[in-house]
Amino acid sequence: MNQNSWHRHRRHGLALAATLCCAAAQAQAQAQTAQSNTPEPTQLERINVTGSHIRRVDLESALPVQVITAEEIRRSGNMSVTEVLQSLTANGAGGMTDTASFGSFAYGASGVSLRSLGPTATLILINGRRLAPYSVPDINNGLTNFVNVDAIPRTAIKRIEVLKDGASAIYGSDAMAGVVNIILRDDYESTEVEAQLRSSVKGGFGNQWAALTTGRGNLRRDGWNWVATVDVNHRDEVMLADVVDRVVDARHHDNSFYYTAQPFNSRYTPTPNYYGGVSIDPATGASNAATRTGRASANCPSDNRWAFNSTFTPALNLCGYSSWKDIQYVSPTQRGTLFTHGEMTLGESASLFGELSLTRLTNKQSDWPVPFGSGNGATPNGRDGGVSYVPQFLPEGHPNNPFTGQPAGITYLFSDVGKQGIHVTNNTARLLVGLRGTYKDWDWETGVMHARDTADVSYVNRVSLPVLRDAVQNGTYNFENPKAGSVTADQLRINPVDHGRTAFTMVDAKVSGQVGALPGGPINVAAGAEVRHEERVYNPDDRIFGGQVYLQVAGRTRGSRNVMSTFGEVELPLLKSLQAQVALRGDHYSDYGSSVTPKLGVAWAPVPTFKARASLSQGFRAPSLSESGKSDVPLFSYVNFDPKRCGDFKIDCDGYRNSGAIKASRDLKPERSASYGLGFVYEPVSEFSMTVDYWDVRRRNEIVFVDPQTVVDHEDDTSPLYAGRVHRSPADTVSIPGQSIPGRITTVDQAYLNQGRTQVRGVDVSLRGSLPLPGTAPLRVTVEATYLDRWRGVDTDDQPWVVNTGNLGMPRLRSTTGFGWSPGPWDLGATFRHLSGYRATVANQACTGARFLGVCDVGSYDTLDLTLAYRPSKAWTLRSTLLNATNAGMPFTPTLPLGNRYWYSPAGRMLSLSVRHEL
């Protein structure tokens, strides 16, 4: 073997070093988990590695790749693919997790955000092919086309390859931030059973997982192989009331606008509060109550009569309600997955293979009952683009109105209707059939795949707007004694259901081989083509879309398109020490046009122990079908300041609710990106390697919609960005006697535009080492770190850059340091994780006012995980993992009473126990 080779060869098996940035120790771990059942100790197999379609033995090239093996996942104590990917140091801000109730409109899903560019910039693959995107789009956060990683089974994983470099020229248009390629098992010949339990040491936060995997046949020996796995997972519900003392800092107990010294206090209560001085818009029936005057219901329990005194003068003795009793902190989930892979040889140089994956995922979120009153009546109506209103006051003569000669404002909770809920049932399916083989020195593969994702979103215990509106106006609902009214909770209650579906059918083919030679060696090339048909449908319940479900909104989407792609890649060994990788991809979308994206990588090894590398690539993300198809989404909106009413006439200066609407546009252009990388690999000895990589991603033409308040502030501008987008009710001749003033804003149109830009840059550092210990097994050492040097963005071209680095939710440094030792049947490990602190403010925000509680900085978060495994025999593995062994709490964040659950774990110290048995 040539000593200048950048792979490592292990004496016990086949070297499958699957990372480009971490050669030595990672190759050792990879070899242990990917050995063939009939290894040839001196034979090196050519494999595909994420970042290239060229099969190779020498795996170090110009692109940084991190590999996570199945054994490393077991050691981590992580229960799902979501947890594994969220622990990546390259995973930054802008992702999403399903652990919090009502975290986004993409209910029940989790997404990865490499380089803090959001889930839509991270391409998720299974065995090098894409998955169907999640069928419930989150329009508010721009998450219109991302993969729900919750639906990927953990037990079927052979390894995960993370390409931390934009690779759209090879894999697809939307890999601006990088690629996560999940390689599933395809070569297993036995049967194994695994089970894992995990819970907080103090109770709660339970999670249970079990899996069965079986495989038969050997492709080389028998001419066929078949692997199947069943994976089931259950996560327990956690109510805030059960863990409030652990997850909510005492400083937040009196941090409400009203300063009642009660946690999470609200004036919305099961018994009403009444207010005088109601302002009513005669054109729409919308109203605002002057909440600085009011009284509690006589039925309010004495323990709930609190003095709301902040800006109210004099202090009010209203009824208050501690909503934390109803808040769900972690939603319960259940997941079941069946995955199977089979392959059989056709002669000596070809094989037929197939994959089938089926997943069913349920997520049941719940929240406190529907609130009523104090300006909450505006519900967007998608049919006419307007607003459906319910009077937020009790008219004169209403049986519950305590005032004489005037309407009464009200705040109230429909506790008799029940706690709100969102129950999501998500089903995914993926079927692949293909052929692959060799012809002379060429490798080829072709396949046909169909993938789909469907979701039923059930809204539990909502309130019918028409029934409520009539009941308020007619006085037939009794707010003091709901059972006594002629309109009851059963008549108000409504449980609408939305239905979503995404699907695509794809045919692809690729070939790779050698076409001559250069001074450095043979020229390797790869080429391929792909054709797919995409569909997306989201049908909201007709009652929701028509504004008939009080305070509920959902958009609709329908679209399809055809995509044709071709790519070419060539690896040029210019010299023994100098290698170039060039790739070019062309994509044609039937709904907007064509794009071409190039990629260039260079690797230079002047000495056997050092390799420098650089890359330059361009990428693009085509407008999703939610953005460019037949899509219209009504939204809740709020006018903080109305220049034409408050600014000119001092009316509605407290702001008021209205609606918004986002409509798809066929004039959108793709988002574009440019990525730059520069780094090196240093491997002075076979037991140690270090990589350092600088990266810079610049994205432009981002598809955004402008903040509604900005549109309102520029209502009279002639720019198409603002003109004609603010719609008002007829002139108001009542609020100021004798004057006609502009009516209230009813709707603000927010169209999709190519206006945004983002620039992000930083440095990745990776270390892999093996320290020999006399008379025993060596000590494994790994380090992964990502430093975010700058993240800045802008929504429109005429605005200045907003720098978010080091601000709320965007830490600069994230690192993981691991130690492992495996003497005999034992396996011990320790992992230190560090997340740097950041300012408690958002960009350009001053740390002033009571909301910050005198705290302007969020502290760092440091945890220690300990793992111990024992293998009494080859068939059994018993493992215990203590996560967050030091019981580090979530750093205090003054503006987030429930803590930042994207970055921190609220469970404290957790114990995981697992058993694995091979039959």
C-alpha cells in the first residue's frame, strides 16, 4: 500500500473511512461497524461518500464530511434521529423541534438547520436519494419545504454522513447549507432485539424505544440479502404543572405585564372580568375594551382575586388565572416504522435491489381553553380575504352585563368547551426499486422511487364563530353559569380537520468510472440524470378557511410540477499531491425555468501528513409549491401603530387585531447562494488527525414577505412593495363626533418577494485521536467544534444589515469533546458539551425595561454525559448512559419564562438504560 494514501488500513478488516475531515480515529470506528461478513484483510472496497458520486478508496478530498456511526448513536443515549442531528455542532439557530406545544404552524415536526440557514437550506437524503417534504407547511416561518426528521427510524441506520458544505451541484438545488445523508442497513445476516428506556432522575420526561432487526442471506455467498427492521418509540407527556419548579426560574413568577406575583397569570379566566369604556367600530363590529377600568365576576374564587397594578391606576381587583396549570410542556408522541431492504444478483455483474419504508407518527399537543374578549375577535376569512368578527363585548341588556346604559368589555376562558388541542397523524411511505452493477471498470445504477408524506391535523375543542357571535348578540350564552344558557358548550364546540399531502415520483440513473490518466493518476468521472414529478396539496377544513372557527386559521395549497436534472463530475489528479474536483448540475423546473450550478474543489498534499483543501460552489432553491403554486394563506395580524388613526387622531393607540394574507406568486425567482470553503487536514501519525475548515455562505434573492407593520407604515408609498396592500373598513364617523376619519385596517396583503439576503461564516474544528495505554485498550479522543463568526441578514434591499451573531438564540461557539475506553467487555465514555452564552436581546435592541429583569446576558450551557456498557457475551450488550450528569439547568433567559428548549434540555439529569441481544 502506498504510504502517501490518505486512508487508514486496519489489520482486522475492511477500512471504510467515511469522513473526509476526520481520517484516523473515525476510520477506525467506521471499520468496526461496516465490515463485511466475509472480509479480505488486504482488500479495499470502493464506496460512495457524501459529497461525490465517484466511488473511491482514497476518501480524503476537498469537502468536509462528518460521520456518525450506529455505535456512536447508541453511546450517545439519543432516542431519535432528531436528537442526533440537533446535537451536531454545525446545527445552528433557525431549526425547529416538536417538543414544545404550538411551537410553529408545522405542527408535530422537527427540522435541522445547518449553518443557521433554516431547514429549507439543509438537504436530507436516505441512501443518497431525497425524501418527501413534510406535508404541513409553516408559512409564518418560511418553512414551506423541509423534511420532518422525526419520521426517520433510528435502528435502521448504518451511519449518518453530514456534508458541511453547499453541494447543490451534485445532490440537488436546495443543499445550500449542506447535506445530511442517512445510510441505512443493507448487509445484516442475523436477528437482534434492542430496547431503551430514558427518564429524568427526578421523574418525568420519559421515553421508551424498542426495535427488532432481522437479516438473511449474503450477497456474495448466496446471491441475495434481505434486511427488515421494526422500530417503535413513545414519548411521555409532560405538563408544566408537574415540572414548573424545575424549569421555571423564580424570577419569572411575577414577570407578567400585570405583576400579580402569580406565575403565568392571565385576565382570561373561567369566570369573566368586565370592563367599561368599550370602543366599537360601527362598520365591522370590532371592539377594544378600556382595560384600565374593570371588575371581577362575583363568582371569581377569592384566591384568584389579584391586584393588577402595573400601568393601571388605580390598582384593579380583577379575577386572575394561572394558566400554567393547563400548559403542556412536552407533547406525547408515538412512532412506528417498518423498513426493509433486499438485493439479489443478476449474473456476475448486476443486481436488483429494493427498499420499502413506512412510518406512522402521532403528536398530541394541548393548550389552555379558547380565550374570549379584549380585541380577540378578528378571525381571517380566506374566502373573501376579509375578517370574520365576533363582538368582544356584551351589548346593553345582555343578562351578564353588569353596567347600565353601556356595553361591557369582557375577558373569559371557555373552560366548559375544554382544553384546546392539535392532534397530528403523519404517515410517510417510500418505495424504491433499482438496478446496479459494473461494466468493465464502470459502475452504474438506476432506480424508480415513489415517496409521499400525508398528515391529518385535528383541532380539538375549538369554538364555532357563527354560533358564538349569535350567542353573544342574543344573550343566549351565560358567561356566569355556562350550563344555564340556551347555548351550551356542546353547541359551541367544533373539531375541524385539515389534510395535507406531498408526493413525488422519481426516475434516476448514474454512472461512474475512469477516462484516462493525468500525472497524479486516473481521471475519475461521474454523470447522471434525474426526472421527478412533485405534488403538494394542503386542504384546510372549509370551516377554518372560511373564517367560521373562532381564532383559528389555516392556508390552502395546491400545486405540481416536473423537474429534470442532469449532473457531471470529474476528479482530476493533476499531480500526485494535487487533486481537483469539478461538478456541474443543470435543473429545469416546469413552473419557473432553468438553473445551472457549478462546484469546484481542490486538495493539495505537499507532504504525506498534511493536506490543504478549498471549495467554491453555487446553489439555488427553487420556489416551493407553497410559494409558487395555487396557495393563499390568511393570517392573524396586529397593528401596533396605525398612523392614520392614532398618529393623526389619537384613536386606537393601544393597537388592534386585524388579518393578513399571503398569496403565492408565479413571478418568484429561485434563491441563490455562493459557498466558500478553505481548510486543511493534518495527520502526523496514524493515531491522530485534525481538520480546520473556514466556511462562508452568502444567500440572496431570499423569498420573504415583508413585516405587516412595515407595510402599514408605508401605506401611501407608490412602490409595488407597499402600494395597495393595506385594506380598511369604511370611514369612521362615530369615534370622533362630527369628523370622518379612516376606518380600521381589516387586512394587510403580504406577497412573497425575492428580497432577502443572508451572510453567514465561521470555522469548524475536528480532532480524532487514539492514545495508547500500556497493557490495555487505547483511549479514544474526539473533538467537534463550530464557531459562528458572523450571521447577518436583511428582509429588503433598502434596509441595513441586521447582525444577529451573539444575540438572543444565536450563540457563537458550540463544541463536543468525547473520551472513550473499551477494555475487554467494557466500554466507557464521557462527553462534554459546551454552548456559549449570548445577549438576552435581539439585534439592535436595548436591554432596558422590566421585561429583562435586570439580566442582559444568557449564560453558557455546559453538560457532561457518562456512558458505561458491558458485553457479557458476543450476543448481549447492556448499556447505561447518564445524560447531563452534573444536572446543569437551562440558563436563565429573561424574555422566555419557559426557557429556550431549542438549545437546552429542560429535563436536567437523565438516566438511559438499554439492552441489545443478537439471537
